[in-house]
Amino acid sequence: MSRFDAALLGGLALLSVGLLFWATRDMVVAAGFVAGLAVAAGAAILLRRLFPAVAGGETALPDWTMLRLAVDHDDVAIAITDRAGRLVCANDLFATWMGGFATPPGLPLEGRGAELLKNAGRAAWRDGEGQVEELAIGALRLRAQVLRAGHAEDYLVWRFSAFERLDLVTEISRHLDGPAGRTLGQAGIMAALVNSEGRLRVANQAFLLRALGEGDQAHYAGRDVAPLLRLDDAGTLYFGREGDRAAPVRLIQIPLVPADSNGPVLLALLDEEIGVTDRGTAQTYVETLLSLLPFGLAMVDRDGRFLYMNRAFVRAAGLSEGKMPRYPGDIVVREDKGPLADMVRRHSSGQQVGGDLSIRLAAQGDEPVSMRIVGVRGLGEAAVLLSLKDSSEESRLKRQVAQASKMQAVGQLAGGVAHDFNNILTAVLGSCDLMLMRHTPGDSDYDDIQQIRSNANRAASLTRQLLAFSRQQTLRPQILQLPDVISEVSHLLKRLIGETVQLSVRHGRGLGAVRADPGQLEQVIINLAVNARDAMPGGGTLTMETYPVSSADVRAMGSEIMPPADYSALKVSDTGGGIPADVLPKIFEPFFTTKDVGKGTGLGLSTVYGIIKQSAGFIFADSKPGEGASFTIYLPVHRAESGASVAPPPPVKPKKSQWGTGTVLLVEDEDMVRAVAERALARAGYTVVTASQGEEGLERFAAMDKVDLIISDVMMPTMDGPTMVRALRAKQPTLPVLFMSGYAEEQLRQSIDIADVSFLPKPFSVAQLTEATSAALDAAAQRAAHG
């Protein structure tokens, strides 16, 4: 309030007192009025001091602009989200890398990056921190760290940093143009980095002073090296600008890329006098140069003995400090000693063109590495330069990619074979059922037909194994405990493994519940038990044990495959002869078996692998020859949502009638399946109209007065079943549909995305077809009654 406003209010108060006294002529009333005004004014002043108003009437809010400036980094992208998953702050580098202010974990990452980042966010909410080691956005490779933060720990901080990859040329350029280059110059070494066209990229001051002089060093980059040097008739090398007073120099070329490809070359020049008269001093200079380089280099004399190796070579070869081997053959396995010695001898005798040799280091077992061998001159006793590149990680990644690609291709092939085989089995089983309707037990053909049907069912179980391997089978998961599953199947196991094998079962405490298909999990246990029995022909002990595995235990395991989480583990061990090391990597491949011909299909362990992976679990095999083998299964502990109760098992549905009435449009591209299904439905009392593919099905539907049910295959040429059904539903929205297919129901339901449809997997019998038809019609009638 201004002074003028205060004076005005005071004047008005005095005028009011005067008017009151004039009207009443009573001094007591006027004095009481003055006192009341004074009390009101004092109270107003006190309230204003106690509760000052916020400017503009705004409420104080966190200043995210200041926080954004605080987290602004040049090398770390940072984003902050709240508990509701909203982006509240991010720095400029985050927007640059992510193509805008996207909200984690919904970032434009390649492959499973978004899923891995989402899991890291969940881990951060649970444990306070989550990490993802490698993410990709185009050529950019990132690692992510997610932290829970805030006073109430209701924020997530997402930090992304780029992988630092060694750029050899950049590193050498930085060293030559810095203190390392000056150190080499003080030691008498003139060094320069030359590109593939023979032009200077960077050089130390010692080289520039000899090659260009003191006044011509400002713009040396890009100059041709050849005019700076000259050779006399005797082949001696000099700096060109020094003329007659030039001192001879010795040139050492160190290629930074394989010799068969053009690339930068590191040049090192030494005064010839030093190299001739004092070999020890020259070698010291060269060793100083080699020690500064970030890749492994070693020098070998003409007799094949080591003269020097830098620390990078010692680390790459897996050697101990201070224990330098005498010969190159001492660092490789026995099989590679001969080829390495021959190559060193060949290059030391005069061949100066380099060559590469794939070797296996004695300290690293079977992991191959690449060694480059180059013949050199002018280094005194040194005749060969060895360069060692550690390619174990690269080789491991290549093997993993090749294995994953092979398994994916075989899985797709297995799924396709199972689909086509299911069509054939559907026709065989249906024909057998129709023939059995015309025969009774005791007829001459009845037993033969039953035998054909039994063999067809065995073939159907084989297709289910193929679908399990390709992870395309239909799972019906339930919440269960591993000890309960083992208890259910233990009686069968004792009969399967025989009397010579003892079964030992041990259960740990604190096991969490898992979510899996109990029937498929029993199949996994049976397959592992049968394999263990076959591995112990003379008897032994089969051990099954369950135990909990916490997320901390997973981190301690150091597994690159299993994400940190709580698991319930099942370990199946035997006391047989073990699995050979060369066989162990192949055991989960389909159709791979070490059993005799006729005693195994090679699908047992591949089926186990497919079921466990489809159940979001992991399985690992471990074996040492002569000490048996063990298979460990890790299934994630199921965490029920808060407030949610475990649903009771579905009630057993009453068996549907195999008889009915109504008009059915049957669409199937396989002639034999369509013929069997038509005969089966007609015998059950239905009126059947057939079509061989989707477009013909649309024509048949348009010509029919009434259609009670559509039975259609899913995969058909020209127009598939779902496309046809969508066109028919546009005309008749409540049209009942029964799909049949040799592919898995779960996979098809995700791709079909059509409401209120039934599904019948192939192969099926005549009874299953008629029951499914009756059930589909009943379900449609119930929807109509409630709708």
C-alpha cells in the first residue's frame, strides 16, 4: 500500500468520526468507534505480516528448468520420469540421441532394447538400480543405468552413456602430437603418421624439424612424404632438405591395418649411426616406441627368440609379468607350435611382406586369436615383428549369432514341417475313424485300422515335439510349485528308470511359485530322466533337487543371459559317464543324438529347450567326463498383482454331443482334409457346403440362404481364413466361426485378432471335429441370448 493510499484512508476515518459525533453529540460513542477502527487496522497489519501473499497468486513449484541446466552433460544423456511414467526433465544430449524428448522406456531402440530397458526400470523400482549393458540406435551403442531417486523415491533417473571404442589411428595421432611425441623426439626417434596416399597426418616435432625446418611447420598436414626423403645410389635414406650435410637415417614402417588393404602407416626414423654402432641404444629407442602403442607388439631375432614384448602383448597372450617366454612357440598350444615356428623362420630369412596366422594361446584354451608376422630390417638383432590381436570376444559373438540364426531357421522349418504333417495326419485319423464306424471289434480289418490309428497318434506326438522345439505349441500355464509337479510324476519316473537306477529327490525351502504348463513341465522332467537313465546303463543315482535363487545370486553368477530376478531352480543330475566337451554345445540342437540308430529321434532335449524358453525360463547343461551330467532349469518366480487372488482351475466342461443340425460352410485348401471333414459332418447330421480357398468361400456364402457356422483353415493360398472371415463378418457380424490349423493356437490368436472365434488344432479325430462344431454353435447361441 502506498503512502497516499494510507493518508486517504486516515482522512476518511477522521471524517467518519466527526460525522458520528455531530449526529449523536455523544463523546463516548465516538471514542468507541475510534477504538474499533484501531483494533481492525492492527489485526489487518498482523495478518499481512504472518501470511504474506505470493506474487501473482501462484503456488511455488519445482523449477525443472534449473534442474535441466544442472543435468546438462556433453557425454551422458539424462532423463527423469515420475512414478506415473511421465517425463519431467531431460537434457539436450538425450533429445539429440533419441530424436526428441521421448519418454523412457519407450525409446527408438533396435531389437529387444525397449524390452530390456523396461526390465531395467522395473528392477530400479524394486532394487533401487537397474542396468542394461548394450543398446543400439543405428550406429550408436549405449549402456543404460536406471536409479530410483527423490525424497520419497518416486522418481527414476535414466542415464545413457556411449561405449568408448578404441580408434587406433586417433589414439596414435593424439600421442604423437602430445607429450609422448616429445618423449620420442628426446630419445632420437622421429615419428610420423602417414595416410594410405602417402600424405602426412600428424608428426612429432623431431620429425618436423628434420624434414621441414623451423619455419615451415605451420601447415604440414596433407603434405606428401616422398619429396621429404631421398635415396642415394647405395640405397641409403636421407632427409631431402638437409642436402650434402644430411645424416643417413633408418626407416621402420608399422602398418596399422592388414597389409592387403590400404590404410595408415606409422613411420619411425632413427639416425643410421645409432642403429649401426650402438644396437642396444637403438633397440631401447624402438622398445620405447612400442611400449607406447596400445596394441600387442613383440620383436623376435633371426634364431626365433623373443627380444622384447610390450605390456599389451603380455596381456593379450595371458602371460605373467616378469616371466617372458623364450620362443613364440611357448605361448601357443602344441598343435600350433610348428606352423608358427615355420612362419617366423620364413619371415626372418628375408621375406618382408607380412602375413596373418590364426593360433590358439596356451593360456586361453580353444579360443583362436590372430597373430600378424612381419619381417623387418634395421633393428639390429630384431628380424621379425609380431602383432597379437585378441579376437576371442569377436569369435564368441560370431558363434552366438551363427548359432542363433541356425536355431531360428531350424525352428521355422520345424514349424512348417509340423503344419504340413498335421494336415496329412488329420486325413489319416479321420479316415480311420470313418472306417471304424463301419466295423466292430472282432472284424478282420478292425485291428489293422486301430494299428494305423495308433501309429498316426504317435506321429502326432512327434509333430507336437517339433512345435515345442520351435516354441509354437499352445501352452496352458498355471500357478504351481515345482515340488508338486515332481511328486505327481515321481511314480511314473520310478517305472521308467528301472530298478538299477536310484531316484533321490531333495527340495529346498522358500521356493516361489512359478507359472508354467504342468503337462509340459512333466514332459520336461520325463525327458531329462530318460536321458539320465540311458547315460547309466550299469545303474547309478538320478538326483532331482529344487532350490530358490535370488536376484543377488544371479548377479554373483555373472551370467550374460539371465537377467537378475528371483527364480525357482530344478536341477537334474546323474552319475553316468558325462557328456564329451565337443558334444556339449550341440545337445539342444534338433535331431542331434549320440544314441544308436533306432533308439532316439534327437528331439528330446530340443523339446525340453523349447518348452523352457517358451515358459520364459532358462536351462543350462554342465558336465565333466567321468563325473556325470547335470541340467539346471531356472523358472522366474511368479508375482501376483496386489489385491489379485489366484483363480481356481476352470471347471471341467461337459462333453459335447457329436450330433447336430444346421448348415456349415467348410473352407479347406487340402483336398483330403476337406473330404474327411465333409463326410464326418454330414454323418453327424449337418448340411455341409465346401470351398477350396477363401475367395471361393465368399462366393459360396453369397449363394447360400442361411449359414449357421463357418469352419475354415487359417493358412490358405490367395485369400487366407482370417481375411475371408473379416469380409463375412462385415455382412453378418454375429456369424459363428471355427478355425482349424496345424499351427499353434497361441501364435494364431495373436496374429488373427478376431473376436468370438473358436479354434480346433490339427490333427483331430472325427469325434473332436463334431464336438468342436457343436461347442461353437452352443457358444454362438449363448452370446445371442445374452446380447
